[in-house]
Amino acid sequence: MTLASAFSSAGTLLAGQVVAVTGADQGYGRVVSLALAHAGASVVLLGGNSETLAAAASSLELAGGTAIPIQADVGVPLDWLSAQNRVLEIFGALHGVVHLSDKRAHTNFTLLSENEWMDLFNCNVKSSVAIAQILRRRQPGAWLTLIGPHLDETGLHAHPQRGALRGLVEHAHDEDLRVNMVLPGRASSGEEALDRPLADAVLTLALPGLSHLRGTVLEVPLPPVPKVRAAEVNLR
């Protein structure tokens, strides 16, 4: 089945919903955006590269989905506010946000520099708190789903990040916020078929009928990435 035919036969589980996805032009952001659009949502693609965002939005539109790209660094409150204003201008509503708080370290714990640690903290924890705060202030009915640090990242630095995000998720109900989190078993493979279980988990948490779910942390096992891809075998 082609992507276009998949859209034409898609359900309407999220029809009328407007959902913003951060990091939507790569990794889990791409497969989650596809799943949301496939379910009938209008998807706002947020990220730092205008060209790749536009290409991702064009791909979804050509396949029958509704998507718009907005360049923004959601870790910067003014950028997130500006993006949210733009969404409200276009759609008049924002029902939910999927935020990728899963930036990985490139060095092990022993060699991790202070700058690298602060970058991880800002990208994963600070940005999540900022998004939740601004949603509570301006869109109190909107939901937030975090894609947290991958479970295969075992360095000691990963645990305080997961712990901080888990605390945010589990206590967000104190501010009447609907916040949940999924923890992927590994980093994104870049292939929809292999990463689809993660997108399915995000999609389930977005369903209006499950709006009572909040404070939920789901660990999502994923199939291993083959060491040799079919395309590579064919080239030999």
C-alpha cells in the first residue's frame, strides 16, 4: 500500500485535532507526525531547519495529510510563544504537543563536559518544563506527550534526566495538565516500520477518549535495527 492510499483509507481518530510535534523533520518526530496525520490530525512541524521541515510538510501534504512547518527552538520561550501564536492564527486552536526530549550524549558519563551536560539538560528537561508552563498559561486544555531519553542510553547522566521528566509527568496533574511520557527502547532507526510501535503509543495517548490518562510513563520496546539492511544487500 502506498502512503497516499494509506491516507485515503485512514480513520478519523484525531479528526479536528491540531497537534504540534517538535523535532518533526527527523527521527521519531517524522514517524510520529506521519501517524498523527494518518489519524486525521492537522500537524504542525516544529524544528530548527526550515528546509527539512518544509520537505517533511510537503511529503505529508502530497500524501493527503494536513501539515505546516514552523521554524522554532521550543527551548527558547519566546520562540515557543511565537510558534504558538502562529498556530492559533492559522488553525484557531492547539489541542496537543508531542515534544522530543530525547537528545543523546555523544560521550560517556566519565568524559561528559559541563557544556554537554547543560545542553542535554536544556534540550530535554528545561524545554519540557517551559512547554508545560506556557501551555498551562495559554492553552490549559491542551495535552503534552514527551518522548523521553531512550532506554538503551545507560550512562549515569541519563538517569537524572529521566527522573526529572518523570517527576514533571507524574505531578503535572497538580496544575491540571494532561502530561504523559513514552520511553523508547532505543534511538530511532529512521525507518517507519521499525519505529511504528513508538508512534502507536503516542497516538494512543492522544486519543480524546483517553483524556483521563495523565501521569502515565510507558516504556516502549522496539524491534532491533538489522545490522545489514535489505538495500545494502541488494547493492552487493
